[in-house]
Amino acid sequence: MTSSPVRNLHVPLPDHLHMRLRQEATRSGRAATTLAREAIERWLVQREQDALDKAIEQYAGRNAGSAADLDADLERAGLDSLTDPEDKP
């Protein structure tokens, strides 16, 4: 298995943040660089998710009430799935 290239990034941290990172590394028995890498990855994934959520929200806002708003068959199926089968005639 080949690994992707690794690049170094110099990130100056304020003393209080550096100390908290080192304390967590000690507490968890993991390298501070690993914790920082994971935190950056989680932050980037969250930013991507936030951008996708915003794009969906904008799309829904632009298309509300239009033919692209909701498929009638899909809406009916959704409502049917919420109805108690015993309530049907």
C-alpha cells in the first residue's frame, strides 16, 4: 500500500492553546500532531457539510412552490407511510 505525500505546516499557537493541546496529548497518550491533524480534518469536513447545507437551503428557497419543489407521488408515499394502516378504510 502506498501512502500519500505528507506536507508540513507551521502553525503558531498561542501559549494557552498549545498548553491545552499538549495536555490532551498527554491525557490521551497520542501525539499532539495527530490530534491537531484530526481536528483540522473534522473542521474541514464540517465546513464542507455547512456549505452543502447552505446550497440545499438556497436551492429549496429558489424552487419552493415550483415543479421542482416536490414530486406528488413521493409526497403521497411519504404521507401514506405516516398513516396508521388500521386507520385506512
